[in-house]
Amino acid sequence: MGITMYGMRICPDCADALAELNRRGTEYVYKDFSEDTANLKEFLKYRDTSGIFEQVKEEGRIGIPCFVLPDGTLTLSEEDVYRFCP
């Protein structure tokens, strides 16, 4: 399993993360949930069940970009993702 990123292309943070992944030559799957409701449902399942989103929700934010790492770990930290980048 590789890196999966959930987000929306209109999100500046997501656009920056995508640009950095591309710059590093990282293989990833991008799931834009503004383009596909199946992607939105997958993201919401994570958001509704994972504690990493608690502060995000309290602050009224969405919690993107969101990454699923090759080992299955869910993170909101780009730094965590870069450990798996070439």
C-alpha cells in the first residue's frame, strides 16, 4: 500500500502538498472528494472515527490534506508523509 491523500484541489494547503509530493517524485493516490462522493464517504469515515480530527473539528476546520501512510497510519502531518518519500 502506498500513500493516499484526501483533499480538494481548491484547497491551498492541498495544492501545496500535491506540489511537494510531485516535486519529490512520490507515488501516491489522490482522492479529491469534491469530485467523487465515494471519496467523500471514505474521508468522512476517517474523520468521524479517528481521534486525530478532534482538534480540527473543534476549530471548525475540515482536516485536509489528510494522508494514509503505507503502514495504514492516518496523519494530517506532511512531515510524516515525507518519511516515505524518495
